[in-house]
Amino acid sequence: MLQRNGLILMAVAFVAVAFIALGDTSLFDQHGLTLVRTGEQQTLMGPGWVGSMLRDITAMGSNWLLVYFTLAAALALVCVKRFQHALTLTLMLVGGLVLSLGGKYVFARPRPDIVESLTHVYTSSFPSGHATMSMVCFLGAALVFASLTKHQALQRLLVAVGLLSALLVGLSRIALGVHWPTDILGGWLLGALWVGSLFHINRKKLQS
């Protein structure tokens, strides 16, 4: 039953990513992007330190940091002779990078231009690399490390922290004005789809 439900969820995620990438989501994007903005200049709501806090949160989803810490986690797994776990985590990372960068190249969606960007960006908009890679690395690491224990409360905690971290990074990108909401949704779904598929394929090996 759990395996069947997992396959259903992955299929739904795939359809959702395709719809977001190919459908007309302009009204939703414009409303979502201005939801935390105010005034004629569409400035970010809240005191000045909110922008600094958002930039700190968004830094958690930097490709360079995620690659560094994910490879460090994989190396730690190798040190304790969990080779299948290390390989799975590394494949999650590499595949996530390919999907993220490849998606940006294929769709080449322009960045938002209706609000001021509060941080520098250099690539196209869809899917969000921060959202995709934070979901891949945070959720992927959570699933891999959760498979090392049979303590269900710890497993749930790891997955919850992984998801929350990815959600915070994605939301920060919208608030900073550098991504349309559907860029984030697409990135989350794409990352979860890739991680879920790979984890599903290797589940028995990881639990053995």
C-alpha cells in the first residue's frame, strides 16, 4: 500500500511540474509575488532587518553550500561503511543539479520584473535552483539518514526538518522578488519527484 501510494504521489508531482512549466500561470504568479509587498513601489513588508534575514535563509539553498555539505555527508557515510547510502545521496545531488540547470536552459523563463529584486541573480527563472536543490539535498539527506534507524520519531523529525528547510528557502526566494511562485512550486515538486523516485528504487538496499 505504501509503495503504491508513493508511486501515485510521484505521478501527481510529475503532472504538476509539467502543468506549471507549460501552463499559463501569470495571474497566480503576479498575485503571489506581490502578496508580501506594499505601496506603489511594491516594497517588502516589515522592518528593514527582514530583508537581511531572508538573504540569510536563502543562502541555505546556495548550490555551492548544498554541494559542499551533501558531499561531506556522503563522505561521512563512506567512513562508516554505508556505501549504498553514500552512493544514493551522491546520485540525488548530481541528478538534482542536472534537472535544475537543464530545466533553466530548456524553459529560459525570464525573472520577475514587477518588483524590486533584493539580491543578485544571473540565471533564468524556472525552475528555481534554490527550491529544487534545497528539496533534493535537505529532503534527500533526511530520507537517507532516516533509513539508518528504526526509531520512527527520529525518522519523522529528520524528514520534517528536511522539508521545513526546503520550504523556508523557497519562500525566501519569492519574498526577495527573484522568483515567481510557480518557479518555487516547480522546483519543490521536481526535487521531491527526483528524490522520491531514487529513494523508492533503492529503498530495500538502504534498509538492508
